[in-house]
Amino acid sequence: MELVVTTPTGHVGSRVVRLLLQAGVRPRVLVRDPARLDADTRERVDVRRGDLTDAAFVRSAVEGADCVLWVDPTPHTADGAVELSRRTVAGLTDALRAGEAGRAVLLSSGGAEKRHGAGHIDGLARVEEELDATGADVLHLRCGYFFTNLLMNVEELAQGVLTTSADPDGPMPWVDPRDIGDVAAARMLAGSWRGREVQGVHGPEDLTWRRVAEVLTGALGRPVGLRVVADDDVREALRAAGLSAEAAENIIGMTAGLRGHTLEQARTPVTTTPTALAGWAYTHLRPLVAR
């Protein structure tokens, strides 16, 4: 079985690579800098070095693959991020359309079903549409809010503050990227699914930001208070950090565009994954905050 993993050093991709190795598969990994793979992993995978924004490289690198995990590498801070996400998947869509690769699993996001009005999540909506148009077998994993996004808040969490511009009382799915990797690997290894599928990956429970602050208070062993800011405050901070107006709006839109939105995928045994935020935060976040 020829399986291809993009962004193999990321939170999701690295987990998928590990599980495929444990399943007896030698995965093909597309990576810009092979040195970012640990030495033991490099010995056990088929490394294809190149840039995912290079369509010719991607098409060549996925040739003969039974299934490809596509993780969009476009940074939220890029100008024209939505269009760049759409263009970047061209190498994969060309290969699927030509029958040079079999199936694709996309790391998408809850909110992509809106298609418009959700900031850079609209980029994943465009990627979904591009993959769907190939007529190949494709699976869109629409994931909840990553636990690992909290790693960007370590300094302020050490000061006892959690900041958001989201609705503090609006529940939404929070998920461990490790669990997303488990789902992605399982679906890549399963050869029976056909057509277009969409699957939510929602973590064990929906959480409000107010509840997240309470969970972190217990897990970190220190009080964490919630600070709610306005979109204009975020916009001002992003522009002060040097981002363009367009990039700032793409970031703001990912939160603003989903206020009050009900996700298309319901919470079911299929969409629910096991890792709780409290345990993850105690293991991964607490040591960083303590330092």
C-alpha cells in the first residue's frame, strides 16, 4: 500500500507517520527540510524533498499513491491566503484527475461548509471544492479547534489570562491533533470507502471559552481568567505586528465568521474522539507555563 503524508513533522502529520509505521507501512513523506524528521523516522520512510507550493513536485511525488493525506501548508498570515490555498492543491488535483493517485484525505475544518465568510477557513472550502471536482474518492475531515492553538498563549497563561475574541459562552468542539492523526491514519489504511465523504473530528465534548478557562485553572494549578476582546482589538494588534489588512481579516474571520454557526457534522460516536482537554493541558501545557 502506497500512502503519502504531507507536513509529516506537524502535529497531525507526525502522528499519522508514526501510526503508518506501526501498521507495517513505509509511508512516502513530502517535506521541505528532511532534517526536521528525527533520524529513526528518516530511515523508515520514503522521503520526497520539495515544496508543497510547487505543483510539479507534488504531482510527481504522489504518483502511484493509493491515498494522500493533504494538509494545506498556507500560513494564515499570508496575503491572498484563500486563493493561495486553492492554488497550492493543484499538483494533487492534477494527479487525482489523471488517475496518477487514488484517493485523498483532506485535513479540513469545521466551518468549511459555509464556503464563504469564515476567513482563511474559506481557503479549506476552496480546497474541498477543488478535490471534489476531480471525481476521485475524497474524504474531508472537518476538525474542531485544536488544543495546540493554546501553545500560542503560554506567556499570558503564565500570567493567569486566556484571551479570545470568540463568544465566551458559545460551545464548540475542541480536539487533540493526535486524535485527528488517529482518525486520518485509520481512514488511509481502510481501502473500502469510495466517493465523497465528510467526517467531523470533534474531540470528547463541546466547550465554551469560559469553560476552557475553568479547565485550565485546574490543569495548570493556577487561576486562569478569561479576557474577551473585540474584533477591532485583534485587528489593531495584528496590524501593529506588521500584518496586512487582508491577512488580518483572514485571521479575524475564522472566529467572527463562526459566531453562532452550527456545524454541519453532528456529534456522534464517529465524530467524537477521546482525549480530554484537562489531561492534554496537564501533560503538554503545564510544564511550559511553569517555565
